Amino acid sequence: MPDQTAFRGRVLIIAGSDSGGGAGIQADIKTVTVTGGYAATAITAITVQNTLGVQEVYPLPLDLIEAQARAVLDDIGADAIKTGMLGSAAVVERVAAILDSSAAPAVVDPVMVAKGGAALLADDAVAAVRSLMIPRAALLTPNAPEAEALTGLAVADLDGQRRAGEALLAMGAGAVLMKGGHVPGQTVIDLLLTPSGETLLEGERFDTRNTHGTGCTLASACAAGLARGLPVEAAVAEAWAYVAEAIRRAPGLGRGHGPLDHGWPLRRDR
């Protein structure tokens, strides 16, 4: 029988389900798989959505969320944990306890609003994310609006990204990837801050509506890298390159904000 402890790359994903497949659990599973990991899940909510937006959100019971995570951790194990849509303060509290029970590094994507504008985190849960999830994050991956909500600081340029990122580090995050997709500029600049310094990742700003699930995908790719044993800088750089190409190759599905091409590494010759 193979020694399962010799396998590196197990990622437990705690997030919501996206029926359209572009974001959430579905995007996470595809991303972790094609970037060399093994994806397991604990679903926090079922959403009814497509490229045009979110029509319904059905939160799952707290005990069921925790039972899914415990079942995975007690049997398969995890080399990294990625969190996405949590929805409420009660779920945040339960997930924080799950993170405390595992030595696996956590990639926390503080999901607050869907691409189409639907709220995915209750207002009273922002404080819980600030106090409970940030200190438990080996890597925090906020976009500009999320960073503003968490810090109270404006994020309208690179200096704003840096100030907010430093504030999030001061709140206890192990590392912060300040995503620049919402920050004006001819190029997209993401800023990785760690206690030892910063790294700029700059690339093309694609003129496209097909960016649904970009944040979920990036965080999951980072988690897959960490799960395989990469240092945070290497995991982020690899994930960043993967997402950029997934955006560039987006298939143009749907009539709204379309999904990325998560499976592009399987079609490198095309």
C-alpha cells in the first residue's frame, strides 16, 4: 500500500459552491488539480449563479461545514488549507477553530462581494475576519475593496496597496498578497509583502469581461504551491503566472462575467 504521507500537495478548500463553475469550490478544485495538488473540500454554502450574477445563496449548517472538514483532516490530511466564501461571523468562528486544529498553512481569501456585485459576507462578519482569520493566515489575498474594508485605508495606487498590506501584516498575517486588479493603471501590479520584504508582480491588464473567479483561482493556486512545499514567494509567483495565462485563454462562456480557462496547462500545445 502506498505511503500517503509521502505525497505533498493535499489542499483542503473551505468555500462556497458556484453552480456556474467559474469561482468558488469548482474553480478551486480545477486549479489545485492542474497545478499539481490534490483537492478536498468543505462546502460552506450553495450558490445559484452563472456569469450574469448570483441569484440565491443557501448557507449550510455549521455542524455540517465542520464535519466535512474534520472528515478530510482526520483521514486524508492537508498540506495547506484554503478558505474562500465564509458568509457569516458564525462560520468564520467555526473555521478559525478548524484552522487551529491543523498545522497546515492557511491561505485566506477574504471573499466579500461576487464579481457581479452580490454580497458574500455579512457586514458583521468583517470584524470576525479581521480578528480571527487574518492572524491565522499564512497568506492573505485581498483585492483593493477587501483590503479597504479590513483596514479602513484607501487603496487607489501602489502606495495604498503597500500601506494596507503593511497594516494587514501588523494584524498578524504571515504574508499578504495585495491584488491590483481593482487599482487603476495600464498594467496590473500585485504586491506581495512578507516580514522580510516585498515583491512586485506586474503584467498585462487584459481588456476582457472574463475574469469571474480570478481571486478564488489565484488563492487556490497559491495554496497548491504551499502544499507542495514551495516558499511563499515561489508559490505566489507560480500562481500569478498560471492565472495570467488562464485569463488570457478565457473561453468566453456566458453573457456576463465569464470564467477563466482553468485547464489551460492541459492544452499547452494549442
